[in-house]
Amino acid sequence: MTEETTLSIVQGRRTWRAVDLSLESDLFDNCDWTDSEAVTASLAASLGDRSEAFGIVGSLSAYAPRSAIRCNGDEEPATLLLGTGLLLAPGERMLVPRAGCVVSHERGAVVVEHEEANGPLWSVWWGLDTPAPVGSTLMQGDELGTVHADRGDDGIGPLVQVQTLRRAPHLDDLDRRFARPSEREHPELLPGDLFDLIGERPPILFSKHLTGPAVVALRDQRLARSQRAYYTRPPRLVRGRGVWFYDEDGFAYLDSINNVTHVGHSEPRVVATAERQMRKLNTNSRFNYEGIATYAQRLVATLPAPLEVVFFVCTGSEANDLALRISRQVTGREDIVVLDGAYHGNTTAVMGVSPNRYKGTGGRGRPATTHEVPIPDVYRGIYTSEDPDPGASYGAEAAAIMARLVAQGTPPAAFITESLMGTAGNIVLPQGFLPAAFAAARAAGAVCISDEVQVGVGRMGTHFWGFQINGVIPDIVTMGKPLGNGHPMAAVVTTREIADAFDDGVKYFNTFAGNPVSCAIGTTVLDIVESDGLQAHALDVGTYLLDALRDLKDRHELIGDVRGHGLYMGVELVRDRGTKEPATTEAKHLSELMKDNGILTYPTGVHDNVLKIKPPMVFGRAEADLYITVLDDLLVRHPHG
Ligand code: PMP
């Protein structure tokens, strides 16, 4: 709702306001737009009883109650209001803005024919009671009817809708009150609006927002190109709720890739906590406030002994950077052992332990102090599930590297690993691998770091942290993404012994980390995971979806492998099951098609050929079914991607 201006189309009233009924509107911040009572209440709170100013909704603007899953082609939902919407009080007298003759009253629409210099113009009005009889001639300002009392079933009404046509309306036209966004491309085929009768179209009825393509263009101009966006035709997102995103046109997209918004997009309890704490206090961690201590205590309670001391940081990269620094300082060594294919973040130090980047496009190669264990991928690695004990075989590879480093006189400071590899391709580590690798690392005097940035906080279903599914206890745990449900917060947790050994007098200060707002949010996220039983839910839905994906694999050659644990899965696409040639372009194309059909998924992995599935934890069986239905359908239509 913005400015006010005047217009005389309603008896006794001139003031009106532009009303935005798209999901970008504040009206739907605390309102379920599928609940008509809630919509009515939100509109009433904003527009009052409509006696002060009435509301005008611009033609071809998104209409929240019509929001729907985006689908291709003919099934594209009609989410835009076609014609002007007038939000008035019931019983008000509607005046014609231009002289004309009433020609019909069919299908709940009053049609008026207006004579004009350049030929006749018809106006079509919905939502009027007691309309002027057919055949009556009206002068400008005469009463056309009174505003209908009916709210309709979406809670928006009473709404009078007005379209104009350059030809006499057919019966079909009288049923056509909403348009599909793609129809905007041919405005000449669409009816006009109230302002074709009035003359001037008030500028405030035009959206002030940039369209999706305009945002892409501005991004291209103003953002570094290396900060790439998903998709070649990305929708402009305006809202997230639960496991759903919504775009500027009211299309809904199922989010299957955001493990950051762990307990759901715009989770009301998280929002309320953040707002409440921001009103009271926010400052840095060198001040004394309760939340930092109690949140640290809560985090430690989720971990096994002896992991008991917390460093707060803001990002997963900072967490790993600090973990490397701690390891190097307490061991007095420099070398780090990593898993090939891994990604641990974006700082200079962690890029140096991320083969996924330094060996990828534009990568600068492996630093001399970094040493790679072969990627423990039982699908396409050097030991596959055909191997009698791939975990032990990969473990022996790790042990050989540690032994070589010791023999060379450059023993490792740390062994850093994810407990289920994310960016490398959602790779579940073979049983027995981490125990063997940790034992070898410790025998070499190295610190074992578990990077839980992707998979922690209950996502594994069977356990709260990923290392627990592998039966190991690390010396340092790094965590990030899900902790703050999108608020940037991360942590390093270690033993008292290591934390104290790191304290050599050099201060560790991090301006934003562990601030009162972050700690309040983090506490609420842990509360929700616990109170809503999200860990058990992840196990149930994850198992269900994994089974369904395995069924899909039996039916579609393009799927080479399906793997996962809890709500963290990967679907690896290959051109040939024998050669396992990665279906990289196919994975990208399929993701684009999935998006056009209302499902957000994206390729990851060393070859960018693995569809990643790591949705907000509130993703349910119904959403799993939808994901499967859409993927199945696309694979039938595009068996080669
Ligand atoms: N570790 C892992 C395993 C990650 O996947 C990522 C990010 N994708 C990071 C660390 C870095 O986290 P951030 O982007 O928050 O710095």
C-alpha cells in the first residue's frame, strides 16, 4: 500500500490507495494466504473498513490467493488479476466513468458499450449488485450498480473487477478473470483495464520492483561474475515459507536444496525471536550477556565428550579456517590431509584444502602442504561397492598418506573431512572408512576435524551429527549453515585441552560472531528441531524418498546411482551405466526443467552431475511424492536428459 490519490468512480468517495496483492506484499507477512479468514483480517488491518480510502489493484498483478505450483505449457497457472480490482465496502454505489449503454448481465458480469471516436469500447464489470438494467443509457457519473457484499472464497472481496475490450465480449470472456504470466508477452491479446475508460493510468499502479530478467541484468552489471546465480532463467523470488519459495508472479517452487533454512523458510518462531532480541540488545561477544553462555551450553549438550569448548564464528569457511589455524598452532605442523573432491570454504586457507576448487576450473593447483586421500566414493572411486571392504581399502589409503608424511618428516597437523561429502557429490562414506582414517591420523599425531557444515543438526535422522553415523569422535567439529536458519552463524567446538593449547595470548575476536541476536536465533533453531521432532522426521521422510528414488533408478537409465542418509541425498546422472560417463549437461538441463515445473534442485559434485537433495527439514512425504512425480515425468519425456 503506497500513496493516495483521487478518482471519482464511487459515490461520495475520491481517495484510494494502490494495493499490492502479490506475495511480495507486506499483507502476507504474518498471514496464510490460503486461509480466507486470515486474508480478510490482514486486509482489514491494512485498509480499515474501506470507508476512508478504497483500494485499487493493478491489472496483470499477481494475486496471492491464486498462487500455485509452476508447471510447463498449458498447465501454467493463471495467477494474475486480469483487469483492475477495486476493493470497496459492500453496498457502495459504483459510477460509470464514461457514458455508455448496458448491453448484458450474463455470468455475473455487467457489460457496457461505450461509443468512442475510434470505434466502440466495451467495459465488463464483475462484483456488482442491482446493476442498471440492460438497455439503459448511462451518462458519465451515473450509477452502474452497488458493490456486492460477497467476499468470495478467497477472503479478498468485496472486489469489483473491471476489464475493457475493443470487441463485443464473448461468453468465454466473461469467465476470464485471471491471466497466465506468459500471456503478458502478448498484451495485444489481453483485455484492458479501468483506466482505458478513465484516460490516464496512475503511475503508482505500476510495480516499482524490478522483474526477474531486470534483476539478472543489474546483477550482471554490479556483482562480481564469480558470484554465480543458479539457473539460466532464474525466477525472481519474493517470499519463502516452509519448504516453498514463491516468485513475483505467484508461482510456487518446492525447495529441495536449502539445508540452510533448516527449520523452514521464514519460520515464524525464528523471526519472532530475532525481532524480540533485536529490540532489546545486540552487541559483540566481548560484552557479558546470558545468551552466549547458554547457547554454547546448548550446543555442547548435543555433542559427545570431550567436545566441550565453543568458538563462535559467522560462516562455515571461518569455522574451517579457524580449525586449521588451531590444528597448526597446537601441533606446530603445517601439513593437512584432505579428501579429494572436498570443499571446505572460501578463505585463502580453506581454499587450499578444497580440491574441489583448487583442482576445478580456474584452480591454482594443490598447495605443497595439502595431501589428498582418494575420494571415498563407492560408485566411481578407486574402490567401489564391488570391493569386499571399500571402507577398509580407503582407510588404508589414508593410513599410507599419513605414514608417508611422517616418514618424510612433515607429519600432518590435521585430517579434515566431512562426514558425508556435500559439494563432492553427496557421497556417503563407506562403513569403516572414518574409524580407520581417524586412527591413522591420530597415530601420526594429527588433529581430526569433522566438517559438519552441510549435514549436522539432526539431518542425518539417525543421529544429530554426521560423524556419529560413522562411529567416530573428532577432536574439532566445525558447523555452520543450519545453525541460524539463514542468519549467518557458525561455530567451532573442540576439547578443553586443544582450546587451552591454542590460547597463547593472541586474542581471537570476531565482531559479529556469537552476538545476542545470533545466540537467540541459534537457541530457537535447536528448540524447534527438538520440539517438532525434526530429526525423527528427517529419518522417516529421508528413508521414504531414498526408496522412491531407488525405484526411479530401476526405471530410468540416466540415473546411475542414488545414495543418501536422512534428508541428504544425491541422484547421480550418467550417459552410460557401463562407462559411468557423467551426464553433466543433462543434469543442468534437467534442473532447469525441474525448476520450470516448480521444483528447485541443482547439480553438484566433482562432475556437476549429481542432483542434490537437502531440503528444509520440514519437507514431508507429500513433497517427496511431488519431487518423484515431476522427476519421473521429466525423465519419461527426456530419457536422455
Ligand atoms: N564446509 C562445507 C562442507 C561446505 O559445504 C561449505 C559451504 N558450502 C563450507 C564449509 C563453507 O561454508 P560458508 O559458505 O558458510 O563459508
